[in-house]
Amino acid sequence: MVTLGKSMLDQSFLNDTVNQMVKKGKNFGAVLCVEQGNDDFSWIGSAGNLQFDNQYFMTSVTKLYVTAVILKLKADNRLHLEDKISKYLADDMMDGLHVLNGVDYSYDITIQHLISNTSGIADYFKQKQANGEAGGSDLFNGRDEAWPLEKTLASIKKIKPQFKPGQKASYCGTNYQLLGRIIENLTDMPIKEVFKSYIFDKLNLTKTYVYKDENDTKPISLYYKSQPLHVPKFISCPSFTPEGGIVSTAHETMIFLKAFFTGYFFPKEEIEGLKKWHFIFWPSQFYYGIGLEKLWVPRIVSPFKPIGDIIGFWGQSGAFAFYHPKQELYFTGTVNQASGMGHNLAFRAMTKIIKTVSSFKS
């Protein structure tokens, strides 16, 4: 798909850019889709072992879809970000959810704390369990298993919470498992049906779906370093769906991304309220707001002309969906590498394009 129109970005430049997203020892393929808000151009390309129309695991880019659903429910007056989560969750889930140094903060936690990763709840994925291993380490070592919410809660209630609710931010998959259950309780629908009804069907996304069958081989094989990472039991578990269970293409992710930032799901003005940033150091360096991320752009990337905000979401799989308001540029795609080693190549591609567009407009 190429519609360059009046754009100063030519085919050769964009092909070179996506090819530079593939680097031996870091990742084996890349897909990059770039569009401008005024529809001046739309381009999608691929390199390495990927094709531009491949369906791939979105992992945490899924969280941006959760934000869209939460803000739609807020716009419909069905919830408020300040609501205590105990209003929507069963007592057995709340019991002992967040007890820090003998003080029970479980009933202080709000929806905003969950969606902004400021709840302080223990993270089943990266914090060590009773066996001394983090939940995520088993997966990366090839031991595939499901993590239903009940298992997650049983695990994290034995782990020390990270901090008091609202004190700071820390990336935490437990938060989004709980958000998924809250959405299900509010809508009386499984989360996969919520995504389908609220987003996929509304936008006519025919290649986007929730991964729910561990025998499904439609998505391209995800890599962890040099080896394929095959964890279908984990990804297909319904509790993981709001954490990272969506499969899509770069083109259909672009349709969603533009709808998200142009007010399709909720009033566009709500975006400004999401920009309450906390700096996150893991799994990489970026800022986390309320259901939204902002890339950390070192000044050295563009010392004389600051890049400005690049907002959206990363996925552990190397999937990305970002918007640059200053130049009205949208980026989607993947480097399909779960180790984190390929994320910087996608970052470089986005900033390279932004700087090029900026220089032509100077």
C-alpha cells in the first residue's frame, strides 16, 4: 500500500528505513506503517522474514485498546477513574490484595491506579514467586503455562507489594488482569467479546482478533533472541487478553491508532488528561501516563530541534503504535523480537522519519 501524495518521504527513503530495522543478532524481520493525519501519505513496507500484511502478536499494545474501552465506559458514565476497584471486584479478590508493612491498602486502589500502573500491587510477571523465579522467566525459558487471574492473585498476595498506591509507577501486568475483570463485570461480556463489539466490529477490522486457541498458527512466530518463542497457553489464557492478547496487522493497527487519537471512541479532549507522566525504567526507558506511554527521546537524538512528544504504546513483542502530534505522523508495526533488543531499531526508524519531515517543513 503506497500513497505518497505530496509527502517529502519517497519510496527509496522508506524502504531503506524499514530495512535498517532488521539487524543480525537483534531481530530477523520488521514491518513499518507510516501515515499522516491529513492523509497526505500512507506507506507500509517490510524487511527480513516478515511481510507487510502478516498478523502478529501485539502484546502490550493491547493495553491501548483497554484504554479506549475504559474511556468509552467513562464517556458513557458507566465508571469513573476515581472509582475504588472494590466497587467492581469480589471480596475474595480484594482480600489481602495490597498489604504493605502491615498496612492494608487494598481498598484504597482506584481504576486510575490500575490503568496508570501506580497501584503498587505486586507484579506476577517480573517479581520473584515463592520458588525464587519470576513468572516471566519460566516463559522465556520455554515453560509455557496459563496464568488465570485466580492464579495471579494467589501468587502476588504472597509477594510484597511494590509501594503505596499512587506513590509512583511501575509496569505491572497484574493491574491489567484486574482491569480486564472489571470490564467484564461492568459489561457482562468476556473481554474478547468486549474488544470485538467495542472496537474490532466498529472499525471493520477483519484481521484483528483476540488469540484464544492455543492451536492457532495464523500469527507469525515470535522470537526471543535467536529462537522462536512458542507460548500459546500463556497468550490464549483469557486473563492475559487485556495484558497483551490481541493479534493484528500494521494496517489494521493504524486504523485503530488514528481512531484513538481523533476522538472516535471518546472525546478527543480526554487525551490531555492521560498525560500524567511517570518515568519507567523497565522493560525499557519510557514515560507512563494514564493508559498511555510516551517515548523517552534523549536530547542527543535531535540536539537543535527537539523531537517533541511521541505517544502510544510498546509491546514486549516489539510491536508498536505511536503518534507524533507535532508532525501529525502515525507509526505502527513490529520488529517481532521479545528480548527487547529490537525496540531501539523501531525507535530509530520513527525518529528518523520525524526528523526528515521536520527538516522539509523548516
